[in-house]
Amino acid sequence: MNKVKELTDLTLIEVAAGIKKGTFSSEEVTRHCLTRIDQAQPILNCFISIDQEAAIKGAQKADKKVASGDKLGVLHGVPLAHKDMFYKKGNRSTGGSKIQKDFIPSYTSTVINRLEAAGAISLGGLNMSEFASGPVGQNLHFGDCRNPWNPKHAPGGSSSGSGSAVAGRLVFGALGSDTGGSVRIPAALCGLVGMKGTQGRVSRYGGMPLSFSLDCFGPLTRTVNDCARIFSVIAGPDKMDPTASLTEVDDYEGICGKPIEGIRVGIDLHYGGIEPSPEVASAIDKALEVFKKLGVTIVEVTMPDQDELNALSNVITRSEAATLHKKWLTTRRNEYSPQVRRRIEIGLAIPATRYLEALSLRSHHLSRFNEAVFEKCDALILPTVGEPSPTLSELDIGDSKELPSMLRRLTGYTRPVNYYGLPALSVPAGFSKTGLPLGIQLVGRPFAEQLLFQMGAEFQKLTDHHFQSPDYL
Amino acid sequence: MTADNKQRVYQEPFLEEMFERLHHHKVSQKDYTGLADMLNPIEALADSASLGLDFNDEPADFLRILNEVKYRGSGR
């Protein structure tokens, strides 16, 4: 194994510890990542922009701080990269779109400010579905991003580059956004951990919006502990985002490693009416066996029908997206890819009453879900995606009639969770016969992120899916 | 309204008129058909869900419930 691979195979927490101790420098790690990105980019196309010079300068500055003995942040000197939609003052932020390809924000997002304050280095902007709209990760403007486990397959979206870059061992973690599954889907299809927090747990200030009622920002990493560390940095109240929750932030990383004996996990044997593939169903069964070994009690629950919730969630997302995009839909219509335009444009035809009904019904559905599920268990286990990653060519359907069924296949288990506003952690749960990753999600009560990290970390103690590395180079 | 028509609330001429009058926006017939195909199943499900609404319901209730049912430790 060469040194490039040795360093980039370390977990985020191991790298942060190594930089702090002086085992290796931030510059050394950053240069290793950049070398690997250079090799991988022609295969994966997961970066839209690579900020080599700024990254090396940032790493050198981080190393000086280590040498000075100053107090270091928990991500000090660690190379990350993020979906190209988190604004940083003066840096181009495309949103994966042609329309915003030259957009230079005049302010910095709260999540980027917090990561920088914790010492993280950013290597560039990651590929994504255009305007964060699409669960596949295709992008007509910047080229399709590919899955490191098999570059003919989709990484999932919309945070496609985040999934591909972290799974490809190019960076140690990445931010994505999740409006209907866009953190959890690429996490599952790329064999990673992805956290979508409770609605309002993470500030949305300075992130490109798709749907202000449902957008959530969250990390993708290789391990649960890594994910907990990034989430601890970005979570919490923010005066710049009045919708950010004032609820106290728990210790997400410190809980990892604590036993989960006595916790109750719910399973709906009908999966809310959407049947997963036999391979995914088998991965769920095996995951339940692991949880039983950890002393968890398995409880049968019956979830409400997922299709109705998917529809209500779609009403909100499409209405809000159409409101945001209305001007461009008329003046720059041809600069959208046909599929993304179709998905946004339908919002122009949804009446305001239907939109407000969908918002007003959220409280009813959350109460009902709480009674049906969380009165009986502490967390629910669900597939993240009901099948392994499809090939990119299989998903090359544009705005054809197959679009609604493709969206249901990929987002059927994730979109309702956004509607409820609940936290969900996607964790690697095995591989298909063809060697593609499978993922499960643990869904908790509002603000139960700490419990989900605790459960995920214990699950990873007894499984080794997250140690598997794709051999694409 | 027949069951079939209820499934096809959105039809091409309706969308065309709505887009032109409300949004001063015109798209191709193929696009109107594609939009109708996506909108109709969503509309059917959302319409059925709307029967569950009460007079005093409003969107802000969601944040209240989110806090009411928040996690307070195992076994709650």
C-alpha cells in the first residue's frame, strides 16, 4: 500500500489526532488528498472546482498554529470539501447550475464559518444535482458524478460529489443538503454515514435554498464517530437563521461508544407500503440481528402510508422551489436541464391552498407518526434506498414518463422523514451481490440525534462495512 | 366529477391557460403533458390527505408539535 492511500484511508478523527500530535502535518495530508483527487477526478468527476492553492496555504497556516502550541479546533487541519452550494464570501458557488455558474456570494454560510472556526480546510466545491434537485446525481452542465464502487453506477444525489469524494477517499468528510434524502441517499449508495438532523437543528443561512421548509444540511463521512464530530460543529442556534432551533445541542461524539442495551428499535415489516429489493430487506434483517446482539429490543410497528406523505412533501418542495426559481423559469428557461426544470416547474401549478394544507398537515402527521412509532420504540429502522445504486445509463431518463416512478424508487423512504422534520442517520449495512453498498436509516424523535449517533456507533463496532474501500483507481 | 377526471385534474389546456394567465409563461405541449403526468398523482393524494385538516390548523403548529414530542431519553 502506498503512502497516499495509507493517509487517505484514515478516518477523520484519526487524521485530526495525527495532525494535532504532529505525526504528520496538515500540509502533508492535504497534498496527499490533492494527489489522489488528481488521479480520481477523471474517473469520478466529483469536484466542480478544486482550490489547490488556497488549500495548501490553509494547511500551512494550520501547521504553524500546531507548532505555536495554540488551542486547536476539533477539525484542525483536516481536509474536507462540500457540495457546491454553501456560500463562502468571494468564492464561486454554482449550485451545480449553469444559471449560477459565475455566482460569487458576498457573505459566508454559517456552516462554513463554523467548520473554518473548528480548523477545517476546504479543498473545493463538489459536484451535485443541478440546484440540489434530483436523487441521482446526474448533472448536464458539469458532467455526471460517478460512484467509486463502480463508476458505471450513480452515486446518488443530490449531494453526489459529497458521496463520491468521501467514499473515494479524497477527503475525510463533506457537507451535503437534504430536502428529500439528498444526504442519506448518496451516503447509502456510496457506503457512507450521512446525518439529516431535525428540522432547524443546523442553520440554513448561506446555503443555496431549494425548499425553505424542508431543507436540512448535514455531513457525509466514513464512520459514525466522524459524522458526530462534524455535526457537533455545525449544529446549534444561529441568529442569522431565525428558523434554527434554540434547543440545546447534545454531546454527539461523546455518546459514541456508550452501550445501547435496553433501547427499543421499531421495524415495520411492510415498510410503509413500499417494498424494498430482497437484498435490502436481507440487509435490514441482518442489521436487526446486530442490534439484538447489542441488547436492543426489536418492536413491530405500523407506519402510516408513505405515498401520501411523499405527495405532501412534494407539494411543499415544488411550491417553494417554483417560488424561488420563478423569475429564471421564464427568463432563462433553456438554461435548466429538462428534468430539473420539470421538477421545479410543476410548482407553478400548485394552488396556494394546497401548499398551505400540506404545511398545516405536518403537525397532524407528526403526531400520528409519533403515536404509531415512538410510543412503542426509541428509533425506527428503515431502508435508506430500497435497492443498490442503479447504473447512470439506466437513470438517463430526462423528463420522460418514467420520472415519477424513478423518484419514488429512490426517495420513497427518505422524503417522508423530511416532511415529519425528524432526524435520520444512514449507516452502511452491507453490499449487493454485485458489490454495491446498501444502507439503512435510523429515524428518531425530534432532536434525538444523540441517540442515533450512539446507536450507529455501536452498530459499526460489530460490523465492518465501513472499513471496506472501493478499488477504482 | 367522474373518478377518471378526478385522477386527471391537471389537463394540458388547463395548464396552458393557467401558465399564460397567471405566470405569463408558455411551454410546449409536450411539457404540459409531462407536467400533468407528474401533478395528477400528487394532486390525488394531497386532495385525499386534505380531508384531515381542521379549521384551526395552521403551519406553525408543526414547530409546537416538534418540541412537544422531542426525545427526552429512552423509555419516554
